[in-house]
Amino acid sequence: MAIDRLSRRDLIGILGAAAGAASFLRPWIAWASPGQAAAHSGPLLTRRIPSSGEELPLVGLGSWITFNVGEDRSARDSCADVMAAFFQNGGRLIDSSPMYGSSQDVIGYGLRKLGSSARVFAADKVWESRGAIGPSQVEESRRKWGVPRFDLLQVHNLMSWEEHLPMLLAMKAAGRLRYVGITTSDGRRHDEIEKIMRSQPVDFVQVSYNVLDREVEKRILPLAQERGIGVIINRPLRRGDLIRMVERTPLPAWAAEIDCGGWAAVLLKFIVSHPAVTCAIPATTRVDHVRENMTASYGRLPDAALRRRIASSVEKL
Amino acid sequence: MSEWWTYRLRDFLLFSPRTYFRLFELYNAAIWPAQLVALGLGVWILLLLRRPSVSRGRWLSAILAASWLWVAVAFHMKRYTTINWTAVYFGWGFALEAALWTGLGVFGRLTWTRPPDLARRVGLGLFVFALALEPCVGLLFGREWRQGQILGVAPDPTAVATLGVLLAASGRGRGVLAVIPALWCAVSFATLLAIMAPEAWMMAAVGIVAATAVLSARRQKSRHNAARSAA
């Protein structure tokens, strides 16, 4: 899977055109400050979605726990600031689920505040044991996001996937959805994931993968490459545990070889440098963290030897 | 839930510690000055517990029923549910406890007598802790006083105080009233443990103290009955 590079000048042009076309000058100015782009080395790195060829930036944004802030207005504004920084630094894919409490509402709040519905690659899930309820849950989620349609809908943790997948595939066939996927986390139900990847026309599979949890390297990632299925990576930083584990260790000199200024970028680049991976979705509540995460979408990526070195360095800690 | 053995407590967590405690801050601001009324009712319960009787027990039951119903609706169903979809079920559990206090305590035949000294002391201690100390516990861990949990309007002190009342006045029919408060202590312990809040151990300690007091009181009572039979 080739990595395609979009120049920074192109990116700025696209962002400017989107802002102008949307004619939402005021909200644009309002979120320009928290979302100011960090100084990046080189072009934004993207990867092709295998089933369509569409380019997607390597780093997305998760919303589990971090965006579930309820009705707290100031916390919602902080989440909108995180989204602003994410978009300003080239991000597109935001992932959520009906299971994540108020996260969908908060994403919708942020998109309305920023006027960014057109920019976002909206990825959500169906999380419902009864197949008949699936369509109404999807519509409720769409209403919360405030988007005309979802780009990607996934069956959350394979819950009643036999009933939901036909519904999602029918939505895609009718042009009401662009991509269909399935998810799991923390290495669960990989046998079933494999079975679905082999038998169903899914566009994406979402699994957990990070420098210490590499089970998916054995079967899931090679199978995704073989079958032309995009891969979204959850738990890329083990909910921050990996950062807490390494933060007191000085950044090794080799980090400069892949243009990393911090451990978060190193750990994310380890993930997105795997050729089967389409996008990693770290979650955060902080603007400085999302900016640092987004630096993994720029600069050089580690080769196989350096990936092994990163893994062994972290394993030793 | 397949592969259930692979799940950890943290896997069920939906919100951050900051969001959880901020919820209490916003809730306290929204219901002010209901906290003052709740504290006044708490002091009244303490006075009623001095000499338990049927009529006093009815007043006490009515206050506790109102408190559980308030927490069910105003906290669980209206606010906690915005960050935790399981809060609806907690709300129904709290409403059931309110119904039990109304049915058994206000209109029923719940009896109120003075229990053995140990249970009474422990019960009063738990009640005073829930009334006066629990709202301030967060300060010890660097949180703001605005995030304090007040007896009668917040779930944890209401559950702890209810266990205290049930220990401080013995009589028939109270076992069923202790089930939901005890379960809530377990739920709250798990939640606080998952968000790594030190208060988790406080809730565990409350459960252990209450259970020990119940067992000791039972032993004390059976010894007393045995001595009477022998005499």
C-alpha cells in the first residue's frame, strides 16, 4: 500500500478553499487560535483506503471517554478546541459510538461550532443487540453528529453483526453510506473477525494495536492487506498508559531519524508505518496532545529495522 | 458478552475522573440551595435516631424515601445519565429503594427499637460520617469544595447514611432496605476504583465496617438470647 504525500501548500489551499466555500468566516476565526497548525516537517502523510483509493490522513481522533463530558459547556468547548487543532493540523477521521455516552453530541457540538461538517470523515458504529433497532440508532447518531450522512459505520464489537451488516451494506448500496466496517478491541474475538473479513465485503476493520500489543501482526493485518481491507487502530497508546510508561525516559537519538519530537509521535509512527494500517485514532482532551499526535502524520516513517528497535526499546522499560 | 474473562474494570469506564467530579460541581450549582434543606433533614434524622420509636421511624422513613427519590430523578436520571447510560438503571434502583422506605417505613410495620450498643455506635458513626465528613473528603485529595457530595442529594452519602440508620435502630424488616444501599456502595467502589479515586477505599471501608457491625450485633444478640434461655 503506497503512502501518498499531500504537500503542506496543497493542504493549506484545501483548508482555505473549504473555509471560503462554507462561508463560515466567523467560526473559522473563532477556532483558529486553539487549532493553529504546528510547524511540521514535510507534507501530510496519507494512505489509500483499499476499497476506494480515497486518501486518508494517517492519524485520526478517537472519542472514547475523552469526549464524554455530558452537558458541561466549558468541557464541550475544550473538546471543540481539540477538534479545531485536529483539523488545522490536517486530521479528518473522527470515530465515535453510541456506547460512548455523550461523545456523539459533543462531536456534533464541535462540528457546528467549527463549521467543519464538510471536512470531517465521520466514522461511527452500530451498538445494539436487536437488529431491528439498528436503523433508528444510526439515524439518531447521525442527528447527534449533524452530518448529512456517515462516511463509515462499523458494527461495534461485532454485536449482532449478522443482523447489522446486511443493513449497513444496503445503506452503502443505496448511497446513504460510503464505507462499512467491523470493530473489536484488546485482542478479543479475532477468530470471528477473521471469518468476517474472509466472507463479507467490509471496507474497514478496527482493531487494537500498539507497540506492546502486537497480536494483530500475525493474522489480521496480513489478511487485511491480502483482502484489500482498510485498518483503523484503536488503543494506539493504551489509553495513555504507554505515554506514562515512557515519559521519564529521554527520547532516543534515533527519534530524530523519523522526525519525532516526542514519545507520542514515536509510538504512533510505529503503528502507522505498518503498511496494512490505514489510520490510528488516539483520543485526547488536550490541544497540545492532539498537536503532538498529529506530528505522526508528518515527516519520515520508521523502516522495518527501526520498528523492531522501537518495540524492543519500549519492551525494555 | 463473549470472552468476558478478558475484560477489566477499566474497560467499563465511560468517563474521565475530571468529568465525574465536575458533574457533581455542576449538579451542586444547579440545585442550590437544596443542599441546605438536605443537611437540615439530615440533622433531623440524627435527632430522631436518639430515641427510636414507631412514630419517629415513620418521619425518618419519609425523609429517607424523599432523599432516595430525589437522587433517583435529579441526579441519576437527569444528570448522571448524560455521561453514563447505565445511570437510568441506577435511577430505577434508587426509586425502588424510595418505594420500599415508603411502603415498609411510612405505611408499613417496620419496627424501631434500640439495637445492641456496638451496632448503634457504628450506625450513628456512619451517619455522622455521611452527614458531616463525606462532603469534605474530596478536599483531602485536592478537589474543590463545590464538588462535595451532600447527604440527601448525592448517592454515596445517602447510601452510607441509610446503612447507618439501619444499624442505629434495630427491628424487623430492615434487611430488605439494606440491599440497594449495600449494592450502591459496591457500584460506587467499582466506579471510584476504575477512575483511580482514593475515595474508593473509603466506600470499601464503609462496607466492611457495616458488615462487621451487623455480624457482631447478631452474635451479641444470639449470646444474649442464649443467656436468657439458660436463666
